[in-house]
Amino acid sequence: MIVAKQSATSGAVLGRVMAQLKSMPARYAPGRDHLLFYPALLNELELQVKPFDSVIDKLHRSNVLYNRHFPKLAEGTVGPAKFYEGVEDLLRTRLVCKYMDGPRFVCEDLKRFCDQNDVESKFRELSTDAGYYAWHYYFRVPVELMLNGAVVEKKMWVEIQLSTQLAEVITTLTHELYETRRALGPAKNNNDWRWDASSQQFRSAYLGHGLHLLEGIIQNLKDDLLRRPAIKKAGGALHVAALHEPRGETTKDAAAEVGEKEG
């Protein structure tokens, strides 16, 4: 995996993907390049290798715990013959967006780019009862592997985990709790925790859902404020209305005042 990481990092595909990511802020909110990513200026994608214990745990979940036909092999079973090509997150990285609509924007923009450049890719949205909200993007890169004393070229997946600032806070805090629950296999229909406010599961799950709701409200406010506003002062209060969305009576003087300031 050390060799695979070096090969992927120095490869042309990762360089082109990085260039596309760096160009996205200008398309997300034209003139406001700082609104898409956190931090606003992206550095190079720093690939991480999935820890060996984590890989074994993942294979055990997919091949055994979630395989209803076990001990028979099910479709999608990842065995030694397709290990490096079959596990999607052996090489992975993480990006944080400022707003809730950022991860989806990045995935859709990157998918168009990969399709146009013949790079195999896919993405999916993840939202769970445990309060985890994120988008995962995957694209294949050719890498060199040292297998059985020989250099072998294979195409491996690279995973980009996309979350938001608020989601990152709760995910970092509760990741170990999430990993422990996931290792137990498919959840049983036991909803006692939903009524136990003192349990860690209750607190972590509903913090995640609550933050997601808050992010939706923040995004909605951001979308309103990104429209060019006409500002009208009534008494001691400021009222903001989009110029292209008439709301009741919008004064020409307010619109003219904004025009003069912009000029």
C-alpha cells in the first residue's frame, strides 16, 4: 500500500482531479470563491492508507455479518483475487465544505469532469439513523503494486469523503462509537435507545440530526443573502429583499441606492 500510495500520488489522474477541485469554488458561488471549501484554499490531496485492522474488519462485515447466505459466498464478496480493486477506500482523503449543499455540488461537478475524461467514477450520499451525513466520491487510478516480488499494475479506487464543518465536529467526536456499533453487524429492531436520553447513542444520533437541520437553515439563509439585495431601512430595522424577487412594494430608491454603491 505504501507503493500504491506513492504511485497514485504521482499519477496524472490525481493531478487532474485536484485541478478540477481547485476550479470549483468559482462555479459554486461566482465572485465568492471562499464559500465552498474549508479551508477556502485547497492544498494537494493528501491520501491516507486505510489501516490494516480496519480493512479486515470491513471484509468481515461485508463477507460475513452482512452476508445472509454465509458461509456461502455472496455476490459482491471481496476475496484475495480482487482485494486491491474491490475495496473502495484503501486509499482515501477527506474534504470539508462550509455549507450543506457543498458536498453534492462537488460530487456532481467532479462526475461530469470524470465522465468527460474517461475516468471511472461514482458517488453516493450517506445518511444514517445514527446521525451521520456525508457524501462519498470514488474514482479509479492506475497504480503499481509490489505483489509476490513483482511489480503489478492495477486500477484502485480512491475515496473522497465530503462533509461539512458542523458535521465534521460531531463525526470526529462520535466516530469511535459509530465504529463499535457497526462492527456488531446489522442492527436489530431495538429502539429503546431512542427514548433513553442518557445513552451515548441517543445523544450522538440526535446531535447529528439536529446539526443537519441547523445546516439546512444556514444554507437557506446563505442562498437568500447571495442574491443581490435591495436594502430598505424602516425605522431602526433593515429589510433585505432580492431585486429579482418582488416582495410587496420594493422602492426604486432602494434599488437605485444599491446601484450607486456598486457603481
